[in-house]
Amino acid sequence: MGKGDFLGEFEQLLLVALIRLGPNAYGVPIRQEISKRTGREVPIGQVYATLDRLERKGYVSSRLGEPTPERGGRAKRYFQIEAPGIRAFNASQQMMARMAEGLVVMGA
């Protein structure tokens, strides 16, 4: 992978949320999953901006659901991780494991 191909922390969290949520992965549940598992409150705009960036890289794809009256006739945008996203996630995890290999951190 090239210099800009490794994922940042939030990108990794987002991809894991997509995997956990499966076909129900859209903005609000993604945000809730990240908040629930990390204790971090995440602005919904950050979720969508990161998803858009990951989609441009080909790591995720999106589709529009059916419009619903509850949403004022607007459709939900559902996301899923794609094979390049899985590869990027795995490579980022492996890189961190190599960096941490053999370390013993004291004084925490």
C-alpha cells in the first residue's frame, strides 16, 4: 500500500461499524454504534464526510433505500464495505501490530 492508503483511526472505526451493522448501515445507526462502543460522541457530519471520502477511494459503496413518510419523503442512504476497504482495514491493522511488536509500555 502507498503512503496515503492506510486508514486513520476514525476511518477504521467506521468500517468496523459497517461490518457490524451489515445491511442496516446508514448514518444514524453508524454514529450510534461508534458512540456505544467507544464512548465518543461523533457529529453526524463527520460520519457522512468520512463515508464520502471512503466511497471516493472505493472502500465503501452506497445505495438509496425507499423514501419514507417518517423522513418527509427522503430516502436513507445505506453503506457497505467493499473488498478494497477490507484490504485497507487489514493492512492498517497489520501495520499497527508490526509497529507495536515487542513493545512493553510502562507507567500508564
